[in-house]
Amino acid sequence: MWRKIMDDLVSWKNNPDRKPLVIRGVRQCGKTTILKRFGEERYRNCVYVNLEKQPAFCAVFEKDHDVQRIVSDISALSRTKIEKEDTLLILDEIQSCPRALASLKYFQEDGKGYHVACAGSLLGIVLARSSSKPVGKTEDLTMYPMDFHEWMIANGEDLLWEAVSENPGTLDAALADRLERLYREYLFVGGMPEAVKSWVTTHDEEEVSKAHDGILNWYSADMLGHAPNDDSDKIFQVWTSIPSQLFTETGNFIFSHVRKGGRARELEGALQWLVDAGLVHKVYKVETPKVPMKQQMDLISFKAYLCDVGLLGRMMNLTLDAYLYPELGLLSDDYRGGLTENFVLNEIIHLFGEDVCFWRSGREELDFLIQHRSRIVPVEVKSGRKVRASSLGKYINEYDPVAAAVVSMNPPRIARVMHVPLYMIWSMRKLLNDRIDEVTG
């Protein structure tokens, strides 16, 4: 399946000053698959090493950090000669071999011409807690589950995407109907490649749910098998509490709701483990929106969202009908709102990165704030077509942003307050750039 990150990999390959590449991302989001495909399509040879399952390769790094010796030994063990510029060396599950992680410094300093790419299921956790990774000696990329654009292509809707992307300011009703159906299907399936593959090949709700269950079981096993023993239960409790906390009127994450008497000092480490694993995104409150937004974050008040909206729905045992037929009322307003916010956040992260906040001042609240080109852009999220947004109006009156966005099921409208359909969030970056360029001349 087509993934946008392939363009980043090609750019890395063509950079004469490339450093060893480290790809982090939640388990099962497609890191290994895309690296293998990249190696097969763009190199004469590709050597794939799983350092967790192949301990002999891990032992290669234990002796010293001599790059030529390491390359020679891996060539011998893999029976494939690793040649400069022509071979991609993939070191998978590198978090299980700290010496291999440390060796990346020497590949950058002494191994010019060798193309080394690394990944790992829980690499984010190791990198956040280990001093093994050499600072400034690698190029880092983060991979996420498939976004809505990638979902469209996986479903054979290349021509539909091209037709819409040519002029995102207008949209024929027939195309809008098709996009809305795809959006509602995506809410159920989500972007985990295994679930997307099940849907594309079978269009069977039960098969998709099986794929979701398999992924969720992997995550549970990670929590029990790879977290510190005294934290495993806490991590699992925090993880299972997130959907119910998100589907509330405010959506705020409250540690005492994880378990009776739960406190931040006891549970914040467990939540951070989930964040480092890529399973959870924290969105902090900002009361005074100024650049840089990071400096304005209230680190006490935040919301917690999941990495994938399909898994979120599965954890709540939601069925496909609940998404496809909103008129049946199978979803409460809180559920529909929480799912929509989670979807929008995942799309925004694909476009603008993870530094996303929400705004609250008194009783007024906006779902998201994005910092883009040194401007802060407020985003109001609506799950349907009713878009009364009093908080957005008050924010605009007080802070006079260069642009604002209302994301809903309504058709697109380009203006200072742009209206972006939920199935066209991928167009927001271009729309914001056009707006900023227009204002700045």
C-alpha cells in the first residue's frame, strides 16, 4: 500500500550528507514493511536484520564499533555483500541491541556511503530513556498509521483524490457523497495497515475487528512484557481508561478516573510510557495563545487521544452501522464528538506535527490550536453539519488570528474562517499557506 513517508525515504537516500536513519512509530504502523519495500525498489541489494530475533547479528556489535568490521561480519552472516551506495542495511528492532544503537554514531562519522536505516516496535520508549542513541548523529522520522489520503489510495480512489485536490475550494455533490462514505468507513477501520488491508480485500466488518483485536493484543503484551514490572498494571489501567475519559463533556484526562484514589505522581510515568510508545497523544491546554506555543502549555491540564481512531472505536465495541447511519442514533453526542476529535487530531499531526494544543479561557474552549509558520491557527471541530461556534467567534475577536478553521461535514469554503470538510483535512496545509501568503503579500 502506498505511504507518504516513501518520499521522505527517497529524499534521505539522495542526500549526499545523509546520516543513519531512525524511524520510530507505534507498533504495527508499517515501519518494517515500508523499509523493506524501499530497499527492494530503490537499491541493488537490501540486507534486513532483525536484532531481536537474530541474536548472532546483535553479537556483531558487541566487540567494538569498527564500521568496516561490522559491515564485513553482517555481509558474511547475511550472505549478501553490503556495498556503499548500492545496499540498504535495515536494522530492525534496534532497541533490543543498545550497542547497535550506539554504533550509529560511528556509521555517521566513519561510514560515509553506507545506507543504514533502523526501526523498532518500542524504539520511542528506549530513545526517551536511554543514552545509547548518539545525539545529532542520526536523521529521525516518525511514522503514523495511515491517514485519510493514504486510505483513499488504498481503496483505489486515486482519481477521486486527484479530482478533489485540483480545486479544494469547490466540491460537486456527487463527489462529496462518495467522500463522506469513505470518511465514515475510515472512522470504523482506522489507519492501521493490517486493518486497512482486511477492509480492502474483504469489506467484512468481522475481519476488520479481528485485525483490530490482534493489534490490541500486541499492545497489551507489550505493556505486560516490556514495561517495568511494577508499572505494567498502571500502564494497562491508564490505557483502558482513555476512551471513557475522552468521551466526556470536557474530554480532560483525570488521573483519579483511572482508578480510585489515583494520583498524578503515581500514574504519570505510566501515561508517558504510552506516549513514548506512540500509542497516545497528549494535547495540552493553552490559555494565552502566543508563539512559541510550547512555552504557553499548561502541563497540568491536557487531553489524551489514541494514535488510531479505528482502535479507539474497537475498544468501545462500536459497530460499522454506528458510523454509516448516524440517523439511527447509535452514537451519543459525546461518543461522536470524541471520535471526530480523535480523527481530526491524527490528521493534523500528519500535516503539522505533534505540537498541538487546545484553548480554554473561562467557559470558552476551542478543540485545537496549530502553530504554522509562526502563526497560531484555531480549529473548531464539529461532527455534523451544525456549526454554531461561539467560542471561535470570541477567540477571533480577542486574538485576531490570520486564519481560522471550522472542520465539519459541510462543503468547503475558502475565507479567513475557512470551512474544511472532515474528509478534506489533508488540504489544510495548502489552504493555510495560501491564506498567509495572501495576507503577507
